[in-house]
Amino acid sequence: MDLKRVGVIGVGHLGQHHARVYTELLGAQLIGVVDQDESRAMAIGEGLGVPWFTDADDFLDSAHPDAVSVVVPTSLHFEIAKKALSRGISVLIEKPVTTTISEAEDLLRMAADSDLILQVGHIERFNSAVQYIAKIVKTPLFLQSRRLGPFSPRINDVGVVLDLMIHDIDIILSLVHSEISDISATGRCIRSNEHEDIASAQISFENGAMAHILVSRVSEKRLRQLEIMEPQRYVTVNYETQDVSINRCVRQSNGSLVEVIEHPVFPKSEPLKLELQHFVTCVREGRQPLVGITDGKRALEVAVSVLKQIHLENATAKEGSGDVAL
């Protein structure tokens, strides 16, 4: 088998798992890891038995990988991905793809011009439960997503919209095949000084479908759940357990209605392993990934619209309270 030489740039909390999984995949050979923190790079590299680097340019120029995972802070996504693409290297870039729409468009052009694979790390698309419902959900009328968890100081460069909500935005966009007609949103800073920690967004689509997304990174309770209402059934997805339940009413011969709850059985796998195996396969076969840069750009566009609504709503609230400079 033709092994694809892969590397990981950024081996922090998530990047270390990218590196680990690459050592377990068929068709992939991990040839190095990169991190600006020398002790971190050394620990992960030596632990996995691969060379380690503290400079991305040094790694890209000396190791000559076929593909890399970019798992650095969001503010560095564009810079690092551009370095790799300019050298003819395919890229899996963690979400959110970039900090601006124009940067995402630049990466899209670079990948297309060089015929390279550019995959965005929306890992929930590789959740076994999400892959199951993607096959059965046909006419969603209303979708409600809740993604709640306790505060972690580890994520400090973006707010909860770009950190968490963008997952749910991407999934909802993949299930509702219609353009968006309206977005409204609210959000608040609780533990962070500059970024929102709680956010709620309502999205209306041109085909009449509606979605509500609630995210929080300051909740005691941890919850990762999606509910989908269709004309004849109600589907619930638990992201963490990868379970699906389907509620529907069945009319009996005597005319009475009976509620039926189904719990479909399907294979479950580690989403990150499925995601990275898919990436390596796309690089080897030259085919476009399930979640490409176009998907990542569209999710980012919606997330940016949500953030604009939050900032507008907060500014209006301050004006209403008189807490504004004159």
C-alpha cells in the first residue's frame, strides 16, 4: 500500500490525538510533529517515536509530508495552512477554518488551483449517530441543538460561537437543504473578558424549516444533543453516546394512536479516527472530502452572522441602559 506521509502541526490538547490516531491508521505514516512549545513537541514526538520540530517551515521543508493536520490556535490557521498549500501539501484544518471569510476564500482558491485536498475538521460529521441520521432524515421541520459544558480556560482565542456552536451550524446546514432567510441571536460574556460564553441562535430557512441552537461553556451540566422534528417522527441524537432514538405515532386497527420508540443499532467508531482515515483516503485517491473548505466557509459565514447579531443586540442593550459614551 502507498503510505501517505503525514504530520501534525500543533500537538496541544486536540493535536496530540491527531498524532496518535495517525500512527493507528492504514495507509498513513506519521513522520513528525510540530509545536512552538519545545517540551510539548519533544514529549509527543518521543512518545510516538517520530521526529519533532518547533518550527513549521523547518518541518515542511525538511520532512516533505504529503499531508498535514493543522491544529494550532484559530488565529494561526490561515498562516499555517497557506504555508502547507503553497508547498503542494494537502491540509486538514481544524474548525473554525479561519477567522475571516476572505481568508477561507483564499485557501479555497489555493487548494483548487493546485488540485490539493483541503478538509475542515468538523468532527461531529464523523460521529456514527450523525452519519446514521444523515441517511434517514429527509424533511426536517424544526431542529433544536444543545451543546453545554463547564468552563475551560484552555480555549481563550475565540468565543463559544466559533468554539462550539459552529459544530451545530455545520450539521444543521448539512441536514436542511435550503438557503437561510433569517438569523437572530443573543449571547453573553460570563467568565471571559472578550468573548461570549453563552449564546443562542434562531435560524429560519427559505423552505420553512427552523432551527434553534443553544451553546454554553459555563454550565455545570454537560449535554450534547440534537432533536429533529419531521412530519411523522421525532429524532433525537446523543452526540456523546452516539445513540439515536426515533419517536413516532402508529395508528392501530381500532383507530387509536400508540407511541413507538425505536433505538436503531449501527456500528460505532471513534469520530476522530473516521475523520482522519477519510482525509488520508481522499489524499490517496484525489477525491473531495465529506467536509471540504466550501462547507467550512459556509459554517463560518453563518457563525459570523450570529456574532454580528450578538454584538448588535449587546450594543443596543447598552444604549438602552444609558451605558454608552456620548
